[in-house]
Amino acid sequence: MCDSHTSQKPSGWSPDLDQLQKQLDRRRFLTRTAMGLGSIALGSLMGNTLLGKSISKIATEDASLSLEQEILQAIPHLVPKAKRVVYLFMSGGPSQFETFDYKPKLLDMFGQPLPDSVRQGQRLTGMSAGQAILPVVPSIYKFNQYGKSNTWVSELLPHTAQVVDELCIIKSMYSEAINHDPAITFFQTGNQLPGRPSIGSWISYGLGTDNQNLPSFIVLVSKNAVKDQPLYARLWGNGFLASEHQGVQFRAGKDPVLFLDNPEGYDGEDREEMLQSLKELNTYQNEGNKDPEVEARIAQYEMAYRMQTSIPEVMSVKDEPDEVFELYGPDSRDPGTYAANCILARKLLEKDVKFVQLYHQGWDHHGSLPAGMAKQCKDTDQATAALIKDLKRRGLLEDTLVIWGGEFGRTVYSQGKLFPDNYGRDHHPRNFAMWMAGAGVKAGFSYGETDDFSYNIVKDPVHVHDFQATLLHLMGIDHERFTYKFQGRRFRLTDVHGKVIKGILS
Amino acid sequence: MILLEISQFLGRLHPLIVHLPIGILFVILLFELLGYKSRYSYLREGIPLLSWLLFASTLFAGIFGYILSLDGDYPGPLVSQHQWAGIILCILALGMALLQSDWLQQKRRLPVFVQTSLWVVIALLTTYAGHQGGSLTHGEDYLSLEVLREQQRPKPDSIEAALLYEDVIQPLLIRRCGQCHNEGKKKGQLSVTNLAKLLKGGKTGPALVPGDPEKSELIHRIKLDPSDEKFMPTDGKTPLTAEETTLLTWWVKEAGAAEGKSLASLEVAPEIRSIIAKQLGMEASNGIAATKETMEQLNIPAGLVEKADSTAIQQLKAAGFMVRLLLREPELLDITLPEGTKVDWKALEPSLGSLSKHTIWLNLGGNNLTENELQVLPQFTNLEKLRLHNNPLGDEILPKLEPLQRLEAINLVGTRITEAGLAKLKSAGTIKRVYYWEPSVK
């Protein structure tokens, strides 16, 4: 490989020139020369040595690189409240009507058309825009008040209702996207179009890792869910950040990470030595290329090696007492289910993994919502509540932030024909409910209000970017000062928006 | 009335029109010089036409300039100098145009180099007139080498260290009013460049009356209705923001419009402080300022040196500890000993001790620790969160926790603390959250 490399070198090639060409791209060349010449001209114009130093500095320094380091070195901007995050992403858009946003007045309006004064001409999806009437449908499920906070919770969530005094429910979330993929991408990366780093990647980039033996961003996708809407690996992708910050997805099943066991007949004794030599070869090769991807690959080889010992330990639930499985529910004994993933998440958090994200699909109930919601809640309710309880009793809720929510909410009107016991709901990004719990947020608290139709926000709206800003704030990062330069412009998780929701901070 | 407005409008076009003769003149010079090369000698043929154009544009620029001088608020001597330079240029341009005309060329032909030097003289005169014009528009000190050598006051490190007038008010006034009211331009004979000039004031009297914003002309003018003729800044320039107006009024009223006062010596209301912080560029987003003032509000232990001992941090890391920064100024630390890490506690005691005041979170869970290893614990008096879970620790550890007066949360899950010990812990001190639970073991 190396030979063919050398044979193709053009005449006049020298290692120095080659290096220079690789490190000086067009943009950097132009910036440097323009700035350099400009300041030299200015310096000679003034005829003094006042600027002498800075000229040579400009000419030799790689300004953009040092700025990047400066930004990283300013983190944390404030004392963090949360050390880790577990984000339970309910993919598909869970209905707020059958979960947390109690709207008793709708009971008297069953089947009546949604008043125009409420809809105000807002866009609908193509799926229900052609409907002759938009019949209002109340939740078929009953609500009760729970906890010291007297919070209304649907009967579908009996376990969550038990921990409601730990939750900070935001009923006034809103998003800009009305379809699944852009909406999830927006939530996870701050932009509706693919290509930006996800929240976990930003956090891994900004804060590094607290456990050298495990990735700082781990993703678990439930196997026991209706895969009605797809999930893509780019949702936990690193975008333009270095590859080692991408979320590492564990497989839903018995072996969350494959090929950790040594092959037959090999005891792994000289593994470390082998990897060391490989690293040397890679480093040697990369001296000419300076490709950050090679550096990321070196880091990942080493991480994989450390994971050979760390993963079996953290993944094994053999030592978990029966009481734990009883707490998380019957599914928890079946690896890859949502409940089993919740136990896994707790174990990863115990090991100080910084960002654990669970995905549970199947919340997209355009039709047969009553049955669908009942199934979804049954599959997730007990384990979700168990995770809160388990983290709490272990003292981990003290510095762990738990987040539960989907990408948007659902409409007050039924999509398709309305039956007394069956209906569907379309996408509704104008308001929906999600909750946080644990480090830094108020417990037993509800934030924001919607109108009687849960169609418009009437108090304390929270935009997706506000949520992201608050999340970073809780991790000790000021979202406006946390940028990364890519293709000539600076990027932020929150784009040019977002404000910290102070009302929910404890 | 309309006629007057038209003339005013035309007058204001002067700074635009003057660039026409300048451009034409440079083309003439270029053609003239290139004409020495035989290859380009044909260019000279264009010069007579260009000369006439030069004359015409100079004439127009002059007329517009005269109109502008009628209504403009410009210092007299400079205006008349500029005016005469313009008139001479106009005459010279006419002369040159005539010189190039066929009629005169036939009679008497000037040597080429004389013609060239005449153009150069005109160019020099144009430069002079142009510079004067610039000085009239932007002030005499606008384009001078002094600007380059001017010493900038270094940016203060904190709000407390800032001087109110020098660091905040003066830059604000110069930024917002200095374009017209500077040493060079002095519209209304007012200059805002220093405090003495402000107190002296301009045409309508002192701009500032210390302690009395009502009588201070400057404050009065910026607070008028923007449609008022006397409103400042005039001519549709961006008005001062409400915050800037508030700050200036406060400065005149409460701080006596004085210079040399540090902010530490003044009583500053929070809303004024936040305006000042913004002016100084010290405010971070959403009011989460990284300034020392807010740190106090964030309950940061007092009397800490900025930096934690870095060699001690290195030693701890080498021994297997995770040391994480929670804040940079002052440095606050989160120290974790990963589960099952064997460390030589005796040897590390000095390092732990030297970092004890900087550490606000400490996690020693799952390391088989007894009271013996934790001799250094009482030194961690700034701790807010302590995790001792899954260690064989009993009630004997409790006295070691007594000095930790800032402790808010303690994790004793899986230890041998007794009920009585827990009750004692909860009743004493500031601890708000005690986590205790006996995990069942399989």
C-alpha cells in the first residue's frame, strides 16, 4: 500500500510541500494570506513596530483551531446540576390527551366540529386536511389526581402516577415540524434537515467522558415496539463533530455488543500489544494525511478493547435480585424490551455514562388510538416509573436528569371516522406534553397551559430549542457560547434561538 | 418650502457627487501616464473629452457643495478653505479643458511633460480638498495618524473594577453622539469627547448638570419625542435605547455625572448593573453571566483561590481518580473514585487535602472503604454532594461529616449506618437529602 503511494508521487514532490497542501485548504489559505498581507501593509503604513508582533502571530497561527479550543476550554460555563442524562424518547408522537393534558370540557363536545376560532386556519397534515369535519374527541380514558402535587394523570399510566411527585411536566411544548422525520431530527439535532450532531454528541464533545471504559453516548432501541415509523442512526449521529462522539447503539437482545468474546482458540493475551502496534502503524500512516477520521478510528479501537471487559460486566443482569425485575415489570427479564433497556440504562448511569438515550417506537396513532395507546402505555409505564424509583432510592436522581417525550403531540379532533369507542388522532406540533425529572428541575410541578382543546398554548410556551437550551444549561453549558465551526460558519445545537426555561429550574 | 427642501436634498448629494470628478481625474492621470508608452498613446485622444467632463462634474459638485454649506452646521474657516479649494479646482479644470481644445492646440502646443505635471498638481489639490471635505463630514480627527496611536483603556476584568465614566459612559457617548459632536466636528459647538467639554456644553448651555437630569440638556434632548425638532440624535439616526437613556439619567442623577468613580464605590441597583454589564460586554446569554457577582448568588464558597493545585490533580488522576471541573473561576471540582479502584490513601492524603476546599462533589462509592481511609474527609468543608454508597461504613463515620457545613445531599445506600445514625444525621446540619436504602442481594 505504501509502495503504490510513493510510486505515484509527481516530480517536485517533497514531504513538506505535501504536508502543507494537506493542511492548507483553500479557505484557510485565503483567510491567512488576506489577513497577513493586510496587516503587513497596515504595519508598514504606520511605520512603527506596534503591530509587529501581531503580524507574525497572524501569519503563523491557525486562528480557527485555537478558537475551537478556547470555546471548549470555557466549558463548563456554570456549575452543572446534572451529571448524566437519560432520555426516554417516545417516537411517533404520543397523544397528550390520553396521558397528561386533562381536558374535561371536551366530554360535552364529543363529535362536534372543531371551532374555527380554535384552529385559526392552522395547517393540517395531508392525512386529515381533506376531512369533511374535524370532530372533537375527548380522551376515552379517565383521569385522576395523584401525589401531593394533585397532578392529573390518565388511567393508562398507573405506575407513572405513583411517581408524579418526582416529575416536572411541561404541557406547553411546541415544535415546528409536522411530520415524524423532520420533527425527530429537529428534537435530536436542533435542525429539521439531517446532518447536524445530536444532543448526546454535542454533550460528549463538550464535556468528554466520565468513564474511560464506556462510550459517553449510548443508544438503546426497544425491540418490543410497533415499528410504525423508522428510526435512523443519524438521529444519534455526530454530524460534523469528530466520529468518536456519535451515539453507540447497543443491540436489542441478549448480546448488546457483538464480538466482545475472543474467537475460539485465542486467549486475548497479546491483544493490547497488537492494538498498540496497530496504533503505531495508523499514527505513522496518518502523519501524512492528518485525517481526523483515522484518529477517531484509533480512539474507537481502544474503546472497543476496553469495552471487552467493561461491557460484559455492565450488561450482565445475573446479579440483579428478583426484586429489581419485579419493579421493572415482567418484560424486564426479556433482553431488548423497553423494560430491560431501562434496567440497562440504570446500570450505565451507575457507571457514569453521560448520555443514555432509549427509543421506543409505536406512538403514531392515526387510527385505533384507544387500543394503541393502551398497548404503548402498558409496555412502558411500569418500567419508566421503576427507573425513576430505582434512580431515586440509589441516590442517582440527585444528579441524573430523566426526560420523557416524543417529537410532537396529537390533534383534538379524530382523524378518520369517529366511533363511540374508537378514534384516531393526527399529528399536532402546536402543543404537546413531555416531562423531566431529577437533577435541577422542580419536582411535582407542571409548567405551561393549553386551551380547553389542547390545541393552542395559552401560557408559557416552550420551544424545542428552549428545551435544548435548558438541557445544556443543566449540564453546565451556556448554549449560546457552545459553538462549532464547520464549512465556514459557526453552528449551535440551538441554531440562533432558544432560551433557558427558568420556570422549571429548581 | 418645497424649494428649500429640494435644495437641502441636493446639498446633501454633495458628498456623493464629489466622487465623480475624483474618479474622472484619476482616469485622466492614468491615460496621461500610460500615454507615454507608444502602445497606449491612443488613450491620450480621450483626455480632452474627459477634461470637459471633469470641469462639468467639478462645477456641479461645487454648486451642490455651496448649497450644503448654506444649511450645514459646519465650522466656518474649514468650510471657506474647502470652498476655495473647490473653486480653484473648477477653474483649473476649465483651463485644462480649454488647453486641450483643438483651437488652442493648433496655436500653441504645450510640452507633454508640462501637461502631465499640471494634471499632477490638480490631483494633489483634489486630494487636499477631499481631505478637508472628509474632515468636515467626520470631524478633523477622523483620519489622522493619531487615531492609530491612541491608547485604548484596557477592558476591565469585572464590573466592580470598571470605572463608571471612563469604561462605560464615555465610550457610550462617543459611540452614540461622537459622530457629530467630536473635537473636529462639534455640531452645536458641543463635543462629548470628555467630561469637561460636556459640563461646558455647547450653543444651548451646559450639556450636563450634575445631580439634575431635568436641567441637563443632553438628557433632555435624548428623552424628547423622536419627532421633536430638538430630539437627539437628529436626522433619523438611531435613537438611544431605553436602557442607554436609563443608564445616562442614573449616571447624572445618582452618580453626579462624575469621572474616576469605580463601580465598587457606588450603590448600583440590579437593573442598572445589568445594563452596565451589557455595555461592558460582560453579560452572557439569558442573564447567566459568568461574572463574579452572579457567582456569589450561585452560592459559591467564599475565600477560594482561583486555581486548584494542578499537580495534586495530576497525582489523583494518576492514582485512578476522575477529576472533573464544575466551574472555572474559581475552579470547583467533582472528584470520583471509580468503583473498585485500589488507592494508597495515606500517600494521597496531601493531594486530597490541597484540593479539599475546591471540591464540591465527591463520589467514593463501591470502594470497600472504612473510616481509616477517610481521615481526610473532614477537610472537605465545601462539599455539597457526597456519595459513600456501597462501602462498609458504620455510624463511626458520622463525626467526620460534622465539619461539612455546606453538605446538601449524602448517599449512604448500602452502608452499615444504623437507623439512629440516620436520624442524627437528618436532625443536624444542613443536609437536605439523605439517600439510604439496603439493596437486596442475590
